[in-house]
Amino acid sequence: MGDYVEVIMQIAFWGLGSIAKRHIRNMNAILKKRNICYRIDVYRHTKKEIEDSDICQIITGVYEMSELSDRHYDVIFITNPTSLHFEALQQCIKHADCFFIEKPVFADADIDLTELPSFNYEKSYVACPLRYTNVFQYLKGYVDLKKVISVQAVCSSYLPDWRPGTDYRTAYCARRDMGGGVAIDLIHEWDYLTALFDFPQEILYAGGKYSRLEIDSDDLAVYLGLYKDKVIELHLDYFGRKDIRQCKLFLDEDVVVADFLTGHIDYLKSGRHLEFPQERDLYQQKELLHFMDIVEGRIKNDSTITHALKVLKLTAGIL
């Protein structure tokens, strides 16, 4: 018999912000549960010390982005600032079989994909975590969406409260040059709405900087998505002092209110009340498991770069 060779899943993260750390923790939990051996490397602009002790215990190596050399990975997670995603893919394209790209996929919807030669689009997935919440799954599976006449969706929060202890004015969200702005930053809303109702036939958009927040990116975006049989109203802002992430579906017989923050579903006419409490890590782990099924060829990629670009255009009021 030949020597036993242990198969190790090779994973890299391009950037180490808060979402990368969450994905690293969740990948660690998933792979351990599946008894999959793995190596996780991190690439950063500089090899500065990683302060999170739990992250240090999970990752194998830390490198500068210039040190990619001839290394090859099964999966690379693109988790650096949005404005640098395209450059990251160009740099990493030959160094991985599959990619997990944080949303928004790019800062510019006019990206020329021909500049990514030999790219495996079918195994390059763009994040869309709200699709894996229990609330979304209920709407998708248990509400007759063909009977929906009108939709009101809102995502409102106060940007300075997003990351306690961090100056919100320095975050990428606050900076237009880094791909910040409420329309693109809260792209998850249009992603789940198009996953439920497909793309509108016409889109009307208004937005800009209206609040007193010390940022140069847009803090308000309002849309009307026009369909043959319905209208979708979507409100996004950075200045709401009470967090709201809801979707109201108006049907002939009732109004269904889906609250993504509480996990509650309420039928306003009948009084029916459902609760689907769910921690963020749980639905983000569901998404990672879905991605792994795509990587392993079990299912078709349902969030490709081309689809994500179409959603990105929608956030700018373009079809």
C-alpha cells in the first residue's frame, strides 16, 4: 500500500476586516463539524499583529498581499474594501479554483469582465446572506408571492452605532472613494427583493447626502420598482435612530410584515404571529454551507458575479 496522503482544504482571506473574521470563525466551526482538515491563510497590506486571540488560533499564516507568489488555494475569500475587489480578483485569479466575494461585488457597475480572463464564473459566488435567514425562507416558501400587489421595504440605521469604539467617519461606508454609500452598502435589500420578485421593468431612484453625518457618501436612497402587477417601494438610510429592517407585503386578503431584525412575521388582518429567532452566525453558516455545495459541484451557483452586477446597477437606478 502507498503512503497515506492527508487532504487539506486550502483557504485564503484577502483582507481581514470584521466580516472576514466572522467568516473565519464560521468556516472553522463548519469544517471542524465536518471533520475536514484545512489551512487558512490571511493576506493583508502589512503583517501587523492580529489582536483577536481566537482568530490567531485558527489561521495558519499571515502574509502581505505581495507575497502570494505561486501559492494555490481551493477557495479565496475576497473580503477587502469594495473599491479594491476587482483589483484583488485580478491579482488572485490564477491562485484559486473558487472565490467567495463579499457584497457589493464591485464599487463600479461598469466593470469590464473581459479583464478577468479564464475566470471560473460558475464557482465564484457573491455573498447574499439575507437569503439564508428564516424570515426570507418563510416568505419564499409560504407566502403566495404572485398575489402580492405592493411591497414596502426599509432598512434604516444610525451609522455611528454600527461599530462601537470606532470612528464612523473613517469607515469605508463614510467614504465615497472607497465604495461607500447607503445605496451600495445596503445592496442586500435589492438582492433579497429580486430573489423574491425578480427584477422590475422600470426603476425610479432618488438619493444623496441629506443628514448631518460627517461623511461624503450618500446617506439616503429611495426607489420605486415598477412591475406589471406590483410596485416595490424601498427606503435605505444611514441616519435612522432606531434600527429597522422590514418588508411589508400587501395582498388582497392581508398584509404580511416581515421583520429581519426580530425574526417575526405578522399578518395584520388575521392577527397571526410567527417567530423565527436566529443568530447572525447561524444564517451566515447556512450561506457558507451553500457555497461549499457550489464548490463541490452539488448545486448550481445562484449568486454569480454577473447577477451581482445586475443588482449593483439597480442600486444606481439602472436596469
